[in-house]
Amino acid sequence: MLGLMQPHALMISSLLTHAARHHAAGEIVSRTHENTTHRYSWADAERRARRLVRVLQGLGVGEGDRVGTLAWNGYRHLEVYYAAPGMQAICHTINPRLHPDDIAYIITHAGDRVLFVDVSFAPLICAIAPKIRDTVQAVVMMCDAATMPEMTLAPGMALHSYDTLIDAAADDYAWPTFDERTASALCYTSGTTGRPKGVLYSHRSTTLHAYAIAMPDVLCLRATTRVLPVVPMFHVNAWGIPYAAALSGAGLVLPGRHLDGASMAKLLNDERVTFTCGVPTVWFGLLQHLRMSGERLHSVQRIMTGGSAAPPLLIEAFRDEYNVAVEHGWGMTELSPVGTYNAPKPAQAGLSPAEAVRHMLKQGRILPGLDMKIVDGAGRELPWDGVAFGDLKVRGPWVTCAYYGDEPGSALDAEGWFATGDVATIDPDGFMEITDRSKDVIKSGGEWISSITLENIAVSHPDVAEAAVIAVRHPKWDERPLLLVVPRPGHTVDPESVLRIYDGKVAKWWLPDLVLVVADLPHTATGKLLKTALRSHYGDIYANRTT
Ligand code: AMP
């Protein structure tokens, strides 16, 4: 027997219409390309998104068409986030930090019909125009007519100014309702190997994810929150905040392209931001600026860090010096992206300050709606004892089942689980902790060593700014850890003193065989350590070792 409740489909547009109707004055602040401040409300955003649908229709975009964006976090980007899916097209966010060849590949693979491009990426789009001319029919620069850059595209590609098109469009569009499983957005994973692969979200998955991340034990978004996502809208949907902020009526502060410590501190204080999210690199930049300038944070209560492991130093420094709580979450493109969040249970109430930092290194508990497990090499489930580590698998309504263009279900195992490629422990309270990417774990004499654990300890050394531990081939042990460290500006690192800080923290056989001091480390386009490059460079450094 079916229930007798109204069968309303979960529509992304309904998040925006809710914000416009019930939080009409809720503020959206954007730092523009010219470093000025643009302000408007959820009601304005909804009205302009309707106009943008008319613009898209005028450009020939129809249902199922892909609309690409190459843009920083800003209000025009937000309008595309809602207008494209609202008319049953697909908002395809593209990471401008990728190699231009990868960007051209992604645009062609996705078959983007129209591209919305920030002024800063004008040279990039001109450079790749000949490679994407078969799919892209129009490029819309996200600026007004006066700030249109000088550009030469490929023959046949039209060029427009966003504001000129919007100003001429009618706002008579009425948001339609359709199957909630309809595709809404597309984002390519920027893996460290192979070609990027597309993850295709739906109205249903995106709406459920927005409800889940807004909850108190996750991002805790409220109408009184002023949230600043530093995490980019061009990758992993800015962790879903553009949708969840509308759902909760939170004020939204979009930082544009200036993400250095000084710009961040100014924006956080000027706009009375209470909560902000981003990767550790951004928080290190902010911390360094605050320490050097003596500036304080006046309104920020919580900083969420994710995308790579939370360094203990960051958690400690913000808590002890600035009275700001650093919270830790984990996710991936394939999960829309948030999967776990570290919010305390009653058992964590009595932790000492040092224990609390150690606990916050865990990536956290699974969001309700999803499930997770860890398995050994033979696929057998491992215990939740906080010690056993194995491949992390997840499932749920906002986890992908196949990459764009592949058969539904092709990314899953026979029981419907998605293998994340991460290696993790889960403790008896259900807190998951990533110990590695499966391809980065060090297999020494048949036992596994966690590279992330070794890196976290290395960066607690006062002279170390950044650390990478990689598996290096070894004639006797198969693989052994090599530690590379980057000194803090103005410091020198003594390799022996780095090894000494491991005393009592890990088993002796986990100790890196060698510590190399390097000027910098390579990163992927999403800021993660590029360990493949390090492995190919240092892969034979232990070739002549016998012990
Ligand atoms: P992406 O799809 O680009 O967001 O990358 C997802 C991957 O980033 C995950 O599979 C993890 O390997 C890594 N990652 C994300 N969040 C964290 C975190 N909090 N700690 C450690 N690794 C993380």
C-alpha cells in the first residue's frame, strides 16, 4: 500500500524559491573580479536565475544540454548553479586549475554547448577555443559590457557579456516540476592518474545532500549563519554550500579569486562571517597572515577543513590563539561530496585539549542516509576497533553509481558499494579515520604503514611547513617510507631532529628510512600532494639498500 502523502519531487529550484520566499532579505555578498563588493538578496538571486533561464533558452540550450562554467565563487556563478538545472539542463563546473589540455578534453567529453567564463579565464578560453569549437557554440563572459576583455575565439563561436544578456531578458519564467532523478550537475574528478571522469548529480541526490549537510552535527547551517565557502564552486559543488545555504536561509559570502591570508581575514571580518569551509592550505595562509599582522578574527566561530587530512597544528593554533573551532570532514566528488563529519558524541565531552586535537584528526561519522564499511584485500568486512585498516566503501542516495557515459551500476561492486580508494579505520563510536589513499599506502614486509600518519607527525615539527611520505621500492622490504619536508620560511630543517619527533608515536619499523629537505612539493589541481610525481622521481632511491 502506498502512503497518502503529497508526491512532490525534490527539485533544486525549490531550494532557491524557498530562500526567496522565506529569507527574501537574506544576503549574498560577492567579492568581484575588480575586488569590489557586490550585494544582493536570495530574492534577487531567484529573480535573476529566472532571467538566466530565458538567456539560456535564447542561446539554444534545451533539456539535458550541458552548460559549462569556468568561474570563481561569485553571484553570477550561483545563478548558473540554479538556472541550468531549473530548466532541466546540466550545470557543468570545470576546474580552471587543470592543465588546458585536460580542460579542453573535459569540455569536449561533456559536450558543453555554452560556457560561462570569469574574466580572469579569458586568456585560457582563447587558447583552447580551437580545440572546443565543435561543441561550444557560445561563450558568455561573466561581466558587464564595459569590462568585456579583448578576446579572439574560434570561427563560429559567439561571444557575449553576461549582464547585457540578463538585462535584456524577461523574468516571466515559472520553475517547472519534473522527475527528481533528472541530471542537474556534472563535475569531473581530477584524479592523480588517467583522464578525469565525470560525476553526474541529480535533483534528488543534490537536494538530499543539502538537507544532510545543513544538519547540526554536520555544517550546522542556520538562518543566522553567515557562511563563506572558500572551497571552489568549480570543484565538488563548493561542498554543496550553494544549495544548503539556500535551504537554511543562511547568508552567503562568496570570495572570488583573492584567497590569500590577508584578503581572507579582511573579508571574514568585514562581512561578519561566522562559519567558513576550505582546504588546509587556505587555513595555513590565513594563520600565517594573522600571526604576522596581529589581526584577530572578530566573528568566525568555526572553520571547517577537508579535502585532505587536517593538520593537528591548524586545529591547535586556531583554538588556542584565536578561539575558533576547527572542524574536520571528508568527502569526494563521487559523494556530492560530503560523506563524514567529525561532530562529538557524549563520549567526547571529557577529552583533554590534547586528546580533543587527536580526536579531530579523524574524518568523522557517516552522514545519516549513507552507510560505510572497511574491508580487507579479500573483501571481508573488518572490525570497528579503530586499529584495523582496510579499503573504505560507501553507499547511499548521493553516491555515484557510474561515471558519465558509463553503464549505471558500473562503478559499484556486486552488493552496490562504491570503493572510495581510501584506506581507513573506524573506531567503536563510528568515527572513521583515513590512513591513506589505497595507492599511497606503504606496504613494508607485508604490513601496511600509513603515509598520512607519518606526514601529520612531521608537520608538528616547528621547522616543517609541509611534508610528504611516499612508498619507495626496497630490495628487502618491498617498499619503505621516504619523507620529504619543506622548511618554514626563514627556517632550516635538521633531518635527525625530524626523526626524533616520531619517538613513542609510531612503531620503530614505521620510521622513514630517509628524510629529504626540499624547496617545495608538487600538487594536483585541487591542492592535494601529487605523489605519483614524487614516486617516479624518488622511486629508486633505496635500490642499493640491504637493510
Ligand atoms: P576529490 O574528489 O577531489 O574531492 O578528492 C577526494 C579525495 O580527497 C578523497 O577520496 C580523499 O582521498 C581525499 N580527502 C578528502 N577529504 C579528506 C580528509 N578530510 N582527509 C584526508 N583525505 C581527504
